[in-house]
Amino acid sequence: MIRTILATTALATFVSLSNFAYAAQPATTQQAQAVPGRLASNIIGDKVYNGTGDKADNVGSVDDLLIGENGAVDSVIVSVGGFLGVGEKDVAIPFSAVKWADNDGGRRLVINATADDLKAKPSFD
């Protein structure tokens, strides 16, 4: 929980400073640099699935994002197993292995692994 609060606070500070620098640019540059993205606070807590079809299994949920020294997201920390928060463990999934997929008018996070595959991975601390 503390990691989530600290990560969200750090990310909010980074976004605020980025927005300040962004607002200082001329309008023509701002329009040319519009880039789609996702807020970390909207991704944390999202369910992760092992496919895009209706029969895809929920294999966990995003607990955190690991940001590397270069400022890019290196890994998605996925919480797997357990029931009502008891017996869960966090595993790190490389960000390159996570895909966004369209589903019923929305988007979902998809990885190529089962819940058992994730449970067998070493815990992320």
C-alpha cells in the first residue's frame, strides 16, 4: 500500500513538472507533440488477462509499475493468487510482455501466461 502511495505521489510530481514544462512551449509545438498515453493511477488495480477472447482468464491485477533509471516503465508488478488479499504475491512482468487489447469497447491488459505460470515466478519484493 505504501509503495502504491509513494509511486503515485512520485508519478504525480513528475507529471506536474512535465505539464509545467509543456505549458511553457509555444502553441504550435504543443499541438505537434500530442502523444496518447495512460495514467499510472488508472492502470494500477486493472485486471490482467491471459487472452483477448470471452473465455480469457483473469490471472492477476496490476499492483505497481517499476520505472527504470531511463524514466520508462521497465516492469508491471502483478499481484497473483490469494483470496481477499490473503496469500497474494507480487511478480514482475517485463513491460514488453504486456499488451493492450481491445475488448467490448474498452481495453484490457494481456500477457501470455496462466495464473499458475505467474505463481511459479519468483516474488517481487
